[in-house]
Amino acid sequence: MVLNGPKRPNRQVYLYDNGSQINTGGIDKPGRILSSEFDLVLCLQTEEFSEGDVEILITRLRGTAMPYRQLLGDCNPGPPQHWIKRRSSGPAMTLLNSRHEENPLLYDNENGWTEFGLDYIAKLDSLTGARKERLRFGRWVQSEGVVYEQYTESRHLIYQVDVPQAIHRYVAGIDWGYRNPGAMGVFAVDWEGRMYLVAQLYRTGETDDWWLERAKELYKEFKFETLQCGAEQPAYIAKFRRAGLPAVAAFTDVLPGITNVQQRFAEDRLFIVRDCLRYKDDTLSESHAPTCLEEEIPGYVWADKKAKDVPVKENDHSVDYTRYICAYVDRLSRKARRKAQPGWVV
């Protein structure tokens, strides 16, 4: 029956002649599936699910068509404290490790790596640090000396429905780039001062004109009160201002800014909305480089793990604009001036 192709009344439901049915969908609104009954659930990229998401899906395994019910998933390894790794250490979940050599598209047991496999593995071998350990060798490892160790996906990576309806204001920031990625983000700020990344862009090879048009789009949508910019491109800032955007040079002191972001994560006052990335850069994705803020954070590390005074200047574009925006919201520039000149009245 399957060979003849399923009937597809819409893109979410596939009906087969033998009575089988496949439903596809997201977990951004768990309430939509609470009345569902499944025999088998497959979670793709399970590392992007929260443990709560998976537990809700488990409660929906109450179908009667099959002799058993099961939840399956695939994932890339993450840090050792990830809920998948923790849960798999007990009876609640079985973790089956696989290697690239087990993929016949990449590896032939008689002849070794295929032509496609050689190209793919070369890309993985060019990675560094924890990203290489995870994606090349499948190891659940933590980046050494990670800057934002207070960040955890289970708490800080949320769904759009978790953003409060009552938003006080919107603020934005941009970190310039061309060969290296440029990055832009918009944060919603609620009345308690909590911040939520609701839109982000992360691209290589785009001109300042392209970024200007994207900034206009975001400004029309969110009416953000400020666009905090990397100070190294004053001509770009002036160009954005002439276009009517509230662009200003950001407070860029690194250590105070990092400490401020660390405190926000520690106090659960800084969040990232899942799937808020726009204009995804497929070239970065294909090379397994970060494509958004939540992918940068785990690999953002101190250059000196002991001194912890300077972060590595690599894959730091979204974390930079996040630091700029948090510094603006928390008025770090004013605090710095007060510290420098205690007698000033600001």
C-alpha cells in the first residue's frame, strides 16, 4: 500500500490505504496534541526539544493499533549535562550511539570513505573544540572555559507562546560582518525587565545595503527604540541614521558587558525564542558553523581558561550584539561613567 503513495489531504496528515495515518507537526504549542493518541512518535533533532516536550509526547502514546507504543528520536551530541544524556543514564531512555562509518552514503565497508564522505568528513575535521568532538566523533562534551556557563537550553531556549503578551518595548542590535558573519537581533523587554530574543539574522557575504533593508523590515515590524551597533563602522551607523533608524554606537566594554549577560542568564532574565532566525545562511549550516545565537553560546569560550579576561574572537557575532543590547537596557554606560567620575550627576 505504501508503494502506491499515501493520500495527503494536507501537509500535516498522510493517509494510507491500509488505514495507517502519519501526522507531522511541531511542539511549539503542546496543547494542540493533548487530545491525540499515537502508537509511535518520532522526534527529529531531539536535542532541540525540552525534556518537558518529550514527556508531553510520551503521555500521548496511548494508541491501540500496534502491539506496543514507542517514542524514537535522533540527535546530535551536546554538553554532558544535557537532559538527553542525563535521562539516558537511567532506565527512562536508551541511547544508541552511531558513527559516520555506519552511513553507507559516507562509508563503504570494502573501499572506505566514498567521494561524498571524504568531502563531508573534511568539513567536520576542520571544526575545532567541542563542536568537532560532538559532530565529528559523536562525543557528549562541554566546551572548556565556556563564557556563558549559566545558560542552559532547558531554561533559556523557549517557544514563542512563552513570551508574555504584555511587552513594554523592543530593542535591537547589530554586529557588522561580511566575510565573517554579520548578525542582528531584536529583543522584546517585558515590564519586569526580562528580555526575549524574538527575531535574529545571521549571514555572511551581505552588503551594508542588504543589512539596511533588513533593519528597515524589522523596524517596521517591531518599532524598536534603539539599534545598538558595533562601534567599528561609524559610516554604517551614519547611513542607518539617515535612513530613519535609531542607530547608535553601542557600549562595547567587553568584561562588564559579559558579566551583565552572565547575571541575566543566572537570574533567568534573558531568553531566546526558538525558530526566530530569519534568512538562514545555508552555507554556514552546511559547514556546521553557528547560524544563530543559541548555536554560538556553547562554543563561546575564554582565551585563557584560568584568567577569564578575554574571550576567543571567533563565532562571537550574536553574542556581541546581545552584549550591546543588554548593556543598553541595563544602562551600563551610565554606570561606567559614574564609576569613572564619582562626582558626576548623570
